[in-house]
Amino acid sequence: MINLTLTEALKKLNNREISAVELTRAYLDRIEKYGADLNCYITVTPERAMADAAASDARRAAGDTLPLDGIPIAMKDLFATRGIRTTAASRMLENFIPEYESTVSQKFIDAGTVLLGKANLDEFAMGTFSKTSFFGAPVNPWQLEKRLTAGGSSGGSTSAVAGGLALAATGTDTGGSIRFPSAITGLVGMKPTYGLCSRWGCVAFASSLDTPGPIARTVDDTAMVLSAMAGHDEKDSTSSKNGFTCTAPLEPILGNGKKLRVGIIKEFADVKVSDDMKSLFEKRICDLKSMGAEIIEVSIPNILDALAAYYIIAPAEASSNLARYDGMRYGLRIEGRDIYDTFKKTRAAGFGDEVKRRMIIGTAVLSSESYDVYFMQAARVRRMIADSFNSAFEQCDLIICPSSAGTAMSLASDLSPLEYYALDLFTVAMNLAGIPACSVPAGLATNGLPLGIQVVGRRFDDMRVLQLAKHIETVAGIDNRPTTIIGK
């Protein structure tokens, strides 16, 4: 059962070939076997999972089946779950138990899913390898003995799905935190259009960039999970009234004489990527040409400035959002001599180095001396990037580009903060523009590790992004079955 895709599992559940209890038990056994090695969960919820599964079987027996009834999932530990610890992978919230449910997690309850647990991540979603987690880094299931990164910040989610410890998972993408980890773990990861999925009840990093989205093994599975997540939410002022619904399998976007113009970003041509990434990208372009797509070079003139703009805007918003963690209302509290000393001691003990670094950068950027020089310039670059994407989409229907420069690196890699930040080069621009982007497996490198390609579209063109991603998935044809990756 572990090798079933979500759509295959749902079909077997609906045909009564397996039960939700049996499927959930298989995943809980898998967690017990590999959970410590992968460190992909912060909190496992076996009692809740079995109760969810039993309720799903009862609904199915009564003929009241829900869209994702009985599907076992992992919830990134940024989403508040009522009565279940929600930590954001930080000591600051190590023992925080919400009394409310996030909109996204409630939507999954309403869809009938089974909650296996809360997935590991970078602290407050700030990082690239999930190494900033207070609970230790999750591990990539591919070539497990090498202890490679599963990416960040949604590294726990990708580790769980790739290793067969969840059938699908939620993530959040602020600058590539779904797409990069999905690419290096051989999964499909979707950053939807900003506003398509509600942020209410999700611990905030950078509010104008944070985008909840799905992670799964196939494009069809990802589309079905996104369909459950998406929808307008009055509690989120940035929530769009545009919806997203789909049923698998997705309709082809190419073939039978269908025309499609696919853009290649000119400015990325000179960016250094691995030989494997370059070769696979060229192969996938040839595949698309053979299916009838027209390949067009497009220009996003400021895209190489996106990294600098992102690392001004995101820390500034983080500085504002994390000011609420003061030891007064909830979370960690370290007593001091007075209120200011309590603030200082609580934050010094509660936040890790990377969170402190970004808060300090953000506070400096927002100071009266720096606001116009740095923050406003970054905001102008953001607008220019969004406008450039709009202009590019007048020439093409969709854009493709690498999701990363290469394959997963060792968790022992000793990179500087700036080197970690540079790994986001291919992903941050889409967050600044608020447009949808999906990383899809493009093939395997010569070292046997997966590589991903992004499909990028106009705002709310999420369906067509997924449709083109499915074509790439089909021609790439990588075997990402969990038992192939780390065994039974």
C-alpha cells in the first residue's frame, strides 16, 4: 500500500479493496520503522490518525464519502492544529498547543483526510536545508546512508512523502520552500498563486510572500490536494475569491494539434548549474518541442536582482511578524529583572541564530535611516519583476526553468549564510510576483539523485501550470516509489 499514489489509493478505498484503517496502519508502521532515521516529524499523532481512519471507513460505509476520505497526510508544523502541538520548529513555541484550527488544516478535515502528524521544517520557515529546526534536520530518503538534505523549509514534508511516511503533505513557500525541497527529493511541489490558499492560522514568516501549497508524488495527486486546500477565506484579507477544483487525471495541454508557447528565461542562460541539470533541461525542452510546443526565449530583466530584493523584503516582514513573541502572552518565557530584560532573555533563548539574523536585518532595513534606501528600492524591484513576467506572458503561455542548480547536498555541508541564500536564485522571483510555479521531477542525475524543473504561469493559471508539469512528469518517468528509494 505504501507505493500507491494518492489517486490509486483513493480508487482502492472507494472500491473497498482496502480500508482507511488498513492504509493508515501501514503508514504508522512505516513511521515507526523509518521515522527516527528521517526525522521528518516533530509530532506523530497515531491516536488521532486511527480515529480519523475509522471515521472515514464509517462514512464510506454509509455512502457519505468526502473528496479525500481516508488519505493519510502530514501537516507542516506551521499550521495551527487544535489540541495538537504546533511548534514552527522553534524553542519559542516548543510546547504551544493551539485552541483553534488553521483554515488549511480545517479544509483537510472537511475533505476527510487522516492526520499522521506535524512535519519538521526550518525554524519559522527560515532556511534552505531545514537545519535551523530546534528539533534537528530532516533527512532525504534518497541514498539515506549519505544523510543528504531534504531541502527547506518544507524539508520534513518532502522527507515524509518521498520516504513513504505520508501519502501527501502540506508545505509553505515563501521563496522556494516547497519547490526546492520537492525538486531534490523527486516529488511534485506546487506554489499556487498568492491568495489561492488561506494563510489564516499559519505561523507567519513574510506575509506578502508566504504561500501554502501541496506536496505529493505525482502531478495528479498534487492537483487533488490543491483542490482541497484552495478557496476563499474571509479571515484572510489577502485571500482570493478565485477557486481551484479538479478531478484526476488532468486534461492534456499538448497533443492533438493543441498549440502552446513555452518560454525560456534568457537571463538564466549564464547562471551556473550542474552538467546534469543542463542536460536534463535541454532534454525536456526537446521533448516539449516533439509534442508540438513552440519554445520562445523571453526576458525578465531584473530577475537576477530578485534574490537581493527578497532578502530585504522577507526579513523586514519577519521582523514585524516575530515581534509578537515576547514571553508575555504565549510560548517560551524566561524571567528577567524587568519587562525589557524578560523580552531580551526570552528572545535570546527562544530564537535560533538564523531567525535572530533575519530579525536584525529586517529591523535595520525598516529603520528610518534605511527604509527609503533599502526597503523602498527592493519594493520597486519587486514591482519591476512582476511587470516583466506580465510582459513575458504576452509572448508565451507558460515558462519553464530549473528548480535548483543541482542535486541534494550533504547535511554536513558547511555553507555560509550567503551561500545558503544563493540556493534560492531560481525560485524567489515567483514569490515576489505572486504567480504560480510547480516543481516537477525532470529525471535523475548521474549520481542517481533527482532533479526538478519548474513550470511557471500567470496569476491564477494554476491549472495550466499543472497540466504542463504532467507532460514533463510523463516523459521524465522517474521511479519515486518509496520502497524503491529506501526499501520496504
